[in-house]
Amino acid sequence: MVETKGPTGPPHGPAPSLWPLGFAIGLTVALVGLVIGSWLSVAVGAVLMVAFGYVWVRDAMTGGESTAVVATPASAAVAVVDEEPETGTYGRGTFLGLTTLGLGGVISGMVALPVAGFAVLPAFVGQGTDDIDIGPIGDYPEGEFVVATFLSDPEQGEVSRRTAYVRNNGVKEGLPSFTILSNRCVHLGCPVQVNGLSLEDQKQLVEVEGGPSVELTPTQAASGFGCPCHGGQYDTEGNRTAGPPVRALDRYRFAIRNGRLVLTEPYSVGEVDGAGADAVIHAYDWVNPSVHVDGPESILYPLEPPH
């Protein structure tokens, strides 16, 4: 009996595996990291993609035609001649499978990358806030609220008009102190109004360098602020006192430059303990309305993209 080797059936591709699933998980982790601004997640996702992609391609390249030992009768024996050693070649089925896989990857990349770019890049481009000059600190009497109306981005025009409630708290430890509340309700974003009189007859326009004028209107806000849309109420520190809001009013950070009050960036507030210059502010990164920033409820909300 002579043993010969030969194919036992038609060529077949690599066996099913979980490597593509691991590659997809890595891609998902990387994209989520880009959206939330976590470079650690991006790095972990990239490592998973490389690792699973490598073993996936390796399995695809080694999974070709199979051979088996076939027994033949002695009467069918033929003379055995020396054969050249087999070289590492791939069958037509394996070649076509790898070619299809490669072309599919190229086409998927050409389709997916622009879509991913349009979906992800806006979270990183032009999302910062410019400093906003809202006038000399002398225009803000100590202990009184002034309504400041300004354009956050003059290039966009009126659509960027914002309002802040500004109170001069005096000086603490040699530094000026200001309470600067956003008028955006943290329930659904409606404009919060003063629970008191706005002295429109005392409104003034303040010229600022390199930008449009800022409107300053004295107001009597001893009773706090209220939202006309759904009844949310806030005290003079911005703490929620009634209604559906989930946290205190957002605030602006500020700087004093050449005797002028400059807004730098907004931030969110869980609550405020105390008042005025002695207030202890529980500050968080800026988030959208209706999002809890503290307490057990905060873990139920998706991560916010960078701003």
C-alpha cells in the first residue's frame, strides 16, 4: 500500500472566530474616547484594534485548503519520484478571500471615515469660549445685581446674545469678588427673569474694545430669580428653591484686567453654601440643562462631550 496526499474537498476559507468582534469592540472604545475626550480610552481602543486585527488577519491568511492522507491499493502503486519541497503558497480561495477582505476594509474606511469625522470633529473644533469684556468694575455697585447683556461671539451676531446677572460682592482677602449667574434655566434652558424690578430707565451702554457695546441694567433681585416657562425658582445665589430644575444656576468664571470685568468660561454648579464673597461653590464642568452633576442621579446620565 502506498500513501499519497491529496485534497479531500473544495477549498474553504478560515473558520469562524471571535477576532472580528474584538476588533469591533476596540473600534467602539476608540470612537467613544474621541467623543468624550478621553485619550486613555482612545489608546485602549487602538491597542485592542491592533491586537485583534493582527490575529484576525493571521487566521485568514493561514486558513486555506486542507489535505489528508489517502490510502491506495498496492496494485495502484506508481513509481515515486523525488519532488521539490513545497513552498509557502496560497490557494485561489484564500487569495480571493483576502482580496475581498482587503477591498471591503478599504471601501468601509472610505465610507466610514468621513461620517465619523463629521460626527466627532465638531466636538473638538471651535467649542472653546472667548473672553468677554463686560465693562469697568466701577459700573457694578457693591451689593447690587446688574443685568449684563452681551454677545458671546460677535461674528455670529445676535444669535450669540447672552445675559448674566452680576453682583459685586466687594473685596475678600485683597481680591475683588463677583457673583455672575447665567440666566439660562437648568431645567430646559428657558431665560430666567428677575423676581423684581429692572430699572430700564437707568440702562446704559458700555463701550468695549474690539467688540459691540454691552448693556448694563440695574435691577432689584432681592427675591431671587424665576423661570416663566415651568415655574423654576432660584435664590440670589442661584440655588434651586422650587420647581423642576435639577441643580443651581450655572455661573461664569471671571478675571479683572486693567480695572475691567472679563468673563472667561461658564461652569455648572451643584449647590452653593453661604452667600456673596463667603460662598462655597460646588463647581463642575459645564453640562447641559436637566443633567445632574452630583448625587447618585449623576451616574444615570451619559458623559458630556468636551466644550
